[in-house]
Amino acid sequence: MTALAWILAAGPLLWLAWRLVSRPRSVVRCLVYLAVRCLYRLRLEGQANIPTRGAALVVCNHVSFMDALVMGGASRRPLRFLMDKPIYDSPWLNWLFRLVGAIPVESDRRDPASLRRALEEVRRALRAGEVVMLFPEGRLTPDGEIHDFRRGLERILARDPVPVIPAGLAGLWGSWTSHCGARALTKWPRRFRARVVLRFGEPLSPARATRRCLEVRVRALKAEADRWVEPVAGGALERR
């Protein structure tokens, strides 16, 4: 093989390596998006509602441990997302979570100062003009339904009033990464290429983005997303 042929063959890999070094979060987002597309038949709506620049919050219902990957891959901008510290500290994946700028948070009972540290990191991210994603329910849904939003969202907006984009996610309840049928990650995967729908709603101004208003919006977006999936045994959702 000639030198030119070697250069042409290695060119894409060299370009990817350069992008990974110069803009790691954008590259990881693209790779995650491709992986999600392989795993699920993904339908996305309203991506244009995420602003092209400036700080913003994205809030969504929390169905499974795959939610952050689906959201992060679907967003047209890299997302900083809050996640449980035990998962963040995983010896196999911690490097990835650090690379994408995930923000670990522990429960108040285990570490009362953890929430304050996480909120301070969220504050720094927003003031740097980044987009932060969080799940206001604070935990995976135990029954597939949306539960009450917690007060952390209002604390963030009180300090940093930024636009808030609600989102609704459907199709992951019933997967092995959800609590359907048993605790998440304790059962064998039974589905592949399931239909997953993610809808981003119109941004709300900080003055309108109350906890109650956002909960109503997310519920409505999830209900619209549910129309593209059908119920199967046990309340799971599957593609037609």
C-alpha cells in the first residue's frame, strides 16, 4: 500500500481523534446518538426548541437509566446532566461521565452537602452559557407514571433565571433499564429496537417555569409521545 493510500485510509480516524481532543463533548454526543439509533427506533420532535446558544435548562420525565443517553444524543447541543453519584463513580464508566461533564449528586440522607455541591456546579454551567438537563422527579419512576417534581428546580431558577425546555419521553418503560417488573438492571434484556419517542416542548421563560407548570407540560408531552407506542403485557411499551 502506498503512502497516499495509508493517509487516505487513516484520514477519518485522524480526523475523529482530532475532534475528540478539541471538542470531546460534541464527538461523544454524536457517537451516543449513533448508538441510540442502533438500539432503538427513535422518533424525535421539537429539537429546534433547544436554543442554539446561551444557557438553558431541559427537564424530562425519568423512565430508565438510558434516559440521559437518549436525551444527550438527541440534543443538538451537548448537555450537562445530573446523575446519581453511585453510578457516576462506576469504575468502568466514570471516565465517560467526566468527559461529558456529568454532575454527580447524592441523596440528602447519605450526604447532605452533595446537593449543594451539585447545585453550585449547575450554577457554574449555566453562567458559562451551557445547557443543563435534569429529571425533576429525582428518581426513576417505579410504575411508569410521572411523579411530583421536586423543589431543586425552583432553587436553580431562583439563582439563575434561564429558559426551560420541557420534554416528554416514552417507550423505555418495560426495558431492562427501567423498574418495570423488577429493579432496573436486575433482569435480562427482552427487547431490541423498541420504539422510543422524545418530544421537546417550547421553551418557557423563567417567570412562567414554575414547578407545577413544568410538570403539566411534561405530562402533556409524554402523553403525546405515548401515542406512538402501544401497551404490551405488564404495562411495557413497544413498537407496533
